Amino acid sequence: MKITLSIIKADVGSIGGHTKPSERMLARARDRISEAVERKLLIDGMVTYTGDDIALVMSHGNGVGAASVHGFAWETFLAATDEAREAGLYGTGQDLLVDSPSGNVRGAGPAVAEISFERDPRSKDRAAEQFLVFAGDKCSPGAYSLPLYAVFCDPMHNGGLLLSPKLHKGFTLTIIDMNHASASGDRVIRLDVPERAWDVACLLQNPDRFAIEAIHSRHKPDEQVVSVSATRLHNIAGTYTGKDDPVAIVRTQGIFPALEEIVEPYLLGHFVTGDCRGSHVMPLMPVAIDTAVAGAYCLPIISCVACSMDPMGRFTGETLDVFGNVAWDATRLKVQQKADEWRRQGFIGPTMASHAELAYTGIMDTLSGLEREFAHRAEAR
Ligand code: 13P
Ligand code: MG
Ligand code: MG
């Protein structure tokens, strides 16, 4: 049976600032998911939050980009927006950037990660299905570049690339140029690793422009292991309306890397663009699912939930909150300390985002005003 896993996420309002959605918003989304399962649009569904973003985690038989599922997600975010508006919450409907999207919500504001696969309990390679759902807040899709590079291209981080003959065959990475905004389509490149790993590195060096959108197995080229929501809100809105806050699906085990290999790079707390006003560079903190943002200068955060799927495409009713585990407590402390030290540098240089990112913020008005005040001073002879 062909199953599609769709994660669709949006910020449609939050309490007291960019912190977390309200319980009533979440309850409204959960009710709608239950109804959709009852009327068989969805096979199963979950609602989670990471900071101020609500993620709808859905399995169904309608394929990638299905208008029915995307339309359902959009309507669910509208219903949650109504709840937020009634309660006077902040930033209502923030990520719903068009009036009503035609079918697919990719490019309309919400973050979308989707993978379709054959769910066959008799399959030689994939009798059972395991996957991770990542959700980042206060960051952009390039936040996944370092961890995914480490896992799929670097045996110093992922020994499985040496130990498993199926992983050793390598992967095909699809990298998207997120600056390319065209109605006629996306600009993407497909590179095989390990052969092209350094070419991949050259692109990923710029996480504000290039991001990994998909990864496929080279052992089984039809099998997609990773999907990332690699779209930039400022390219859709033309101005800063909030950060992209990307979601990702990573399938695990068997022909794919193991859970413990995939999460290893998050020990670092690497620096990403995002944070307060989406305009800073700060370290990424792994957090439990359903964590609010309440710290100084936000801190970019990421959650990770591990799931299994039964032969009918249902989630097993029980999930594992990976970053909620005690194993990540020391990392959280380290990342907070790293952030505190870094913030002491204020606004000068690399603590703020690159000028390409700041181009969507108000600092540009001041800079262009100052441009006019500059005068040429002739060299004294
Ligand atoms: P979000 O993108 O999570 O809404 O945060 C926006 C922001 O500007 C926080 O300072
Ligand atoms: Mg927000
Ligand atoms: Mg957010």
C-alpha cells in the first residue's frame, strides 16, 4: 500500500509574543484531525507544537502535494487562527501569506515536508517503518544542512556509512537554490555522495541560499529517506514576516541511518540564522516536543519525535520524544551558555544575520538614508 507522510506546519498565533500556540488552538486542530481520520481523508494524524509553530503530522493515501490534504491543513490553520484571534493572541495567521492557495500550500507560507513510500510488511528491505519528525523554530531550512551533511556524507559523524553495506552505496542529495523565486518552477541540483561530497559542501557553506530538500538511497533509488521544507518566507512575502521554521522527515533504520546516528550532530549546538526578529546568528538548542520559546533572544530550537508506522499506515499511538530525554540536558546547558557568551558581542558583525538576510528588514531604510549623507573627500595634496 502506497502511504504518504505529510508534515505541514504554520505559525498562526501565539501567547504574549512568538512563544507558543494556545491549548484551544491545539484542541481545535486535534478535533479537525480526528474528524479527517473518521471521514478517511487521513489514515492517522498528530498535532504538536515547537515554539509558536503548530505541526500537523499526517499519514494518508493521497500522494505528495494532494490538494485534499493541503486544503485540509490550510482550513485547520484558519480554524486555529480564529481561535487565536478571539483570544487576542499575537501574530494571528502569521504564516498564511496568500488569500487562499490553489491546492498545494507549498509556497503559500506553511512549511511542508512529505515522503511517499510503499508500506509492505513482506518487503525484504523495509518490513517495518520508522521515522523521525523534526520541527525547528526561529531558524531557516539551512539549519538542517550541517546535521544532514554530517550524517549522510561524513563517517567521522556516522560510522554507519562504513559499517552498513547498504549505507556504503551512498545517497543522492537534492539541493535547492532558495533564492530562485519563479512561478515557472524551482532551481535544484542532484548530487551523488560520497563522490560529490565536496561539491555539496561548497553549496551548503551558504545555508541562507542553499538547502538540502531531499535525500534518496542509492541502494534503493526509489526510496526517499529525507524531506525538508526548504522554502523561504521572505521570498513569498517580499519582506520579513517571521522565520521559515522548517520541518523535516527522516526515515530511519535498515537501509537508512539509525536514529542514534541521525541525531548525533545536534550535540554541537551549531550556529544558525534566525533567532530574535529572524535577524541573528545563534546556536540551535535541541528541546522536548511541545516546548515554548521563552529565553533571551529566543534561541533557535529544534524538536525530534520518533515514530513507527503499522502496516495500515497508522502511527502506533505512542511516540518517543527524542530530545526530551535526559541525554540532551547537558547539550541544552552548553548551548545556553554558548548563546549567553555570544550575545555579549551585541550587534557588531557575525552576531547579526548576513546583509542578504537583513535586506528584508528595516535596517536597510536607515542604511540607504545614510548613503545619501556620505560625501566624497578628495585626497589632500
Ligand atoms: P517566528 O518566525 O517564530 O514567528 O518568530 C519571529 C520573530 O521575529 C521572533 O523574534
Ligand atoms: Mg511567530
Ligand atoms: Mg515560529
